[in-house]
Amino acid sequence: MNISNSFQISSSGLTAQRLRMDVISSNIANGETTRAQVVNGQVVPYRRKVVVMSQTQPSFQQTLNSAMQGTQSTSGVRVSRIQDDASPFKLVYQPTHPDADANGYVSMPNVDMAREMVDMISATRSYEANVTALNASKSMITKALEIGRA
């Protein structure tokens, strides 16, 4: 593996984890939103979003071109999609709420603040790990250049 490929791999991880943190922040901000959208004339609460990541697979053409140039094709991670969490909405008894049904229950978003905070910590740690890997690669290249000076 070419050492400069590590920059591309780390930067793809940084980008993906940054987007994950943004989606988690959106989930936290909308944790009490009971009128996120209108479906068939009915208001629907906010539905939690989840980031789905996948490995970046270089195409055959990219692999062939890299082999012909004497380099290696780079892999990494990418966000393949952002999907809605299919878990059911929480029903909360609040008969005075404007969105309460005939029985006094309000459909609340399926956002669990504890889960979101754990996901945020995980995304932050992953982001920090990618920064550490990027700095280690930078340090190795710097040390390699210093060898040539001596």
C-alpha cells in the first residue's frame, strides 16, 4: 500500500463520520417534533434517521489503470444512504396536546436521546481515530523526508 493512500482512506472516514454526527444532531434537534411532515392529510412525527456506510470498492477500470501506472487503487468508506428508522413512534398520553388523538395519545418521534448520545460518542471517537491515523501518516512521511536530508 502506498503511504499517500492512507490520507485518502482517513479523509473518507472523516467525511463519513462528520455526516454521521450531522444526522445524529438532526435527530436530537427533532426529538420532540410531532409535525415533521404531512402524509395523506395527516401530520406525522419526525422519524429518526440512520447513516448506512459501506466500503469503497474501486471499479475494475480504476484497478486496471492503477496497476498499469504502478500504483494501487484506494479504498475507504462512503455513506451509501441515509435511511429512516422503521421503529414505531412512541405514544405519550397528553390529552391537552394539539396533536392528541381521540384517546388523548400523541405520537412522538422514535428518537431515543440515550441512543443518540451513545451514537454521537461513537461517531466522535471514530472521527478522532481517523484524525490520529492521518497525523501518524503525516508523521511517517515527515520522518522519511528527514532521512533523505542526513
